[in-house]
Amino acid sequence: MSKKVLAVYFTQSGQLGEIIDSFTGPLAAAGATVEKLQISPVNKFPFPWSTPVFFGAMPESVLLVPAELESFQLKETHYDLVIIGFQPWFLSPSIPVSSLLQQPAFKAVIKDTPVVTVSGCRNMWINAQEKNKRLLRNADAKLVGNIALVDQHNNYASLVTILYWMLTGKKDRKWGIFPKPGVSDQDIRHASVFGETVKEHLLKDDWTELQPRLVEQKAVNVKYQYMFIERKAGRLFLIWANIISKKKKRTGWLVAFKYYLLIALCIAAPIILTVDAILFKPFLSKRIQRQKKYYSGVELI
Ligand SMILES: Cc1cc2nc3c(=O)[nH]c(=O)nc-3n(C[C@H](O)[C@H](O)[C@H](O)COP(=O)(O)O)c2cc1C
């Protein structure tokens, strides 16, 4: 196969790099030329993070404020497929990835080109992907597929373990009690199955049925409770981001946001979800199905 594929991604822990390796394995095995590019911002984000820097990344993540990236040279000017590996930060594509998608030179590379997005996150990627869809449309790229790998553990366990992982850099079991953070090794290996599917469409150069097939294979799985939280939280984060980004002294505001977030996730969300489950959800099943189908897809409305 003489197809040229670019796989571009950002990663701090290496997790997304492992996902990209697994996912692109079948493409390379079939003879496609897979050029991998790991991008990096000029001003590095620390890993492990400190708490203030972690929450300090919220406004620019949410508002998609581009940061300068280390310059890079691509081997080609055009590819048959571009794979974009991203991680959500505060329900938005991470700053390095949103910066890349706004770079004029990169926009020229993905113009009129099939793009597959691949993410590795805790469990909330829907809003970030909607923002990606808009950025890709602005670049005249053709989003043909999306794969979202998540931490399959319970929402509260994964909240504890992601903070532990991000703030210590250790991807192991906190106190020997909590599950291992992040996407499981098994799910990372399984990403090659989705790579196989993408390979078949690359060979045919026909992308029409790719995303429905990926949905069937559970490459994306929109869960109601996360969709519900994201739809509400996305709007609230935007309000916080707009307020904080205008402040000269941000520290107090960011501390307030941190507590707001923890209270919203741990106390408000379970109460609101319970009320919703009793009063609204049972009567909205058609609308919920429609929304799930939309977020599983690659269209933008
Ligand atoms: C600042 C920050 C914000 C994050 N926000 C989210 C989020 O909104 N939703 C989510 O599912 N995961 C979130 N995560 C987890 C990341 O998406 C990702 O899984 C993790 O950072 C590991 O990615 P890596 O490959 O860059 O190491 C966040 C991580 C960081 C560092």
C-alpha cells in the first residue's frame, strides 16, 4: 500500500503515544508510510503538575487560546490520512492540540484531507470533540472517524486516580487500593482493532461507513451521565474561563474554581442526576438517543 499517513499527537505521560502506536500498528503492517509527530509547546506544561498550574490551564484550554509550539518539519505536504491524537483538558482539546489545529501551516496540511481523531482521557471527551469538529471545519479538513478511549472505572474512583496520577506522575494504584489510573493496558492494546478498521477504509479510499463501523465496535461509547454532565459543565466552564481570563490577579479565582469543580462533581452532579433520573430522563428517551447518536458521529451541527 503506497498510502501516506501522518499521526500527530501530544502526550505528557506517554499514554497517548502508546495509544497511537497500537492504533497505527495495522496501518504500518499493511505497508502504509506512517509518519509520527509528537508536538511540544515552547513553554512546557509541567508533568507532574502542581495544583495551581493544573487549574491555571483552565481558562486558556476552554477559550482555545493558542500557545506557541516547537517548530517541526513534515516529510510531505499532503497525506492520504491524518490522525490527530488529543487529550481533553477541562472539557476542551488540550492547549498544544488546539494550538496545532489553529496553526495556518498545519491547517494547510489537513485541508481537504481525511482526519481521524483519537483520544485517551478520563471519561469526558464530548465537549472537546465538538470543539475539534469546529476547528477542523475551519481548516476545511474532513473528519471521517473518531475513537475515544477512556478510563472505564467509576467516575469518583477515576477522579481520585487522575488527580493522583497528574499531581505525582505515578501511574500506579494509589495506596494499593485504588485502580490504576488512565486507559487500561488492555484497551490500549485493543486500539489496534480500530486501526484495522481504519486501514480497510484507507485501502478503499472510501470513508463513508467508517464511523458507523467504529461505533459498532465500541470505539466510542457515549454514556448518558457523562453526556449530561458535559452539556451543563461546558457552558459553566466557559463563564468561569471568561471571567478568570480578564482578571489581573487570578490566584484566588482559580482556587475558587478548584473548589467549585470538586463540589460540582462530587456533590451537585449526583443530586442533579438523581432528580433528572426521576423527573426527566424517563420521558426524554428519544431525545437522549438522538443526542447520543450525534455525539458518537463525526458531523457538526
Ligand atoms: C489539565 C488537565 C485537564 C484534564 N481534563 C480532563 C477532562 O476534562 N476530561 C477528561 O476525561 N480527562 C481530562 N484530563 C485527563 C487527560 O485527558 C489525559 O487523559 C491525561 O492527561 C493523560 O494524557 P497524556 O497522554 O497527555 O499523559 C485532564 C488532564 C489534565 C492534565
